[in-house]
Amino acid sequence: MKKSLLLILTLSVCVWAADSWQSKPFTEWSDKEIQKVLNSSPWSKEVSVPAGSGGGGGGRGRRGGGGGDTGDAPMSAGGTGAGGSRGGGGGDMSTPGGNLNSSINVIVSWRTALPCRQAIARQKYGADAATSADAKKMIEEPQKFYAIVVGGLPGRMLRGSSDEMKAGLLKNTMLEVKGKDPIQASDLQTAANGQQGMIVFLFPKTNPIDADDKEVEFVSRIGPMTVKQKFKLKDMMFNGKLEL
């Protein structure tokens, strides 16, 4: 009897502690749960980056945010959720804060991962996400590329358009997988909303990442900043499938 009671209590705790993407359908996610998927989940990580140097990591700074939807921010090469400006790497990529010792927090997020697409659909269409044809397309449309968002960047970094700047961003942005050649970013999209902006980097799937790779690291030099974040692939399984 005691063993049965202990088992029930253990299962109850597991259910209570389960993340929203594991415990209930996306159509029931609250605003708080949506933000968790987009800002603090296996697919979305907050990264503190020194604003005035090329180094990664760094101390605490102002919170950049931006992991959520910035207007109709670009999501994939297929056009799902497309909007904002396309292709411009930004005209002013100077030190965001003007202080070599300052840092900013950005969100690095796999926008093509199914849980992220579901969160954005729920955020954009609300209660209609379960029946909307546009939401259905956003969620179910095949993803031709891996799309990774760097959100929470100072908006002025993304103003204007520069082919040279875009080429520099693409050259210095990649996915690194141990034992494989780096996957270089092949295109990018930008969007800005007031003081904050985001860059969506697109990576080809010519050499697909699989669960056996165990870990993948996103690396990008954006102006004076180097943004690095590692992702554990075993944590990015969703409904028995690796979601990137």
C-alpha cells in the first residue's frame, strides 16, 4: 500500500514538474508558457555577451529579451511568418552601449523547431491557433533550412542595408558539430521593432544534424560581439523526434 502511494505521489510530481511542451497541447499554452519556449527552453537560450569586445560569455548586463515575436519576424526560407526587412545586415554595427565593460543579453533560438513554431502560432493567432489555416501552415510547412534567431539586439545595429555587412555576418556565423565540417550560414533576414531588433540566420540542411551528434554550437560575430551558445541535442527531442 505504501509503495503504491509513493508511486502515485512520484508520478504526480513528475506531471506537475513537466514543461508545458511535454504536458499539454500548444493550443492550451499560456502567455508565460509561450515566452518560456521562446526564451528559456532546450531550443532557446539567453546569452550574456560583452558589448564592446569580440569575446563570448561575460558578466551580467541589461536584459535584451527579444526571443518572442518581433512583429511578423521572419522564420524560415519558406516564408512562414515572413516580414520585416530582408537581407540587410544593418548599417551601424558599432558598440551597442559605447562601454567596453558593458554587456547585453540576447536570445538565441531555433525558430524552425516545432515547439517554437507552435509557440509563435499560439502567440499570433491566440484561441484560433487550433483552427486557423495560416497557423496550420506555419506549424506544418516543411522547413527547408535551419533558422536561428538572435533576438534582443540594439535596433540601431540593424538600420540601413549593406551588402558588405551582410557578407561579413554570413562569413562569421556557423553551426559547429564535433567531427563534422562547420555549417555556414547561407542567408539572413532582419527585423526591428523600436529599440530592439533580431537577425534570423538560415543554414542549409545539406549535411543534416542528427541526435547522434549530441551537441551543436551556434557561433556568430555580430559587429563587436561574438555570440556563442551550445545546445544539447538530447534535450531537443519532441514527440520522439529531434526538433531543430
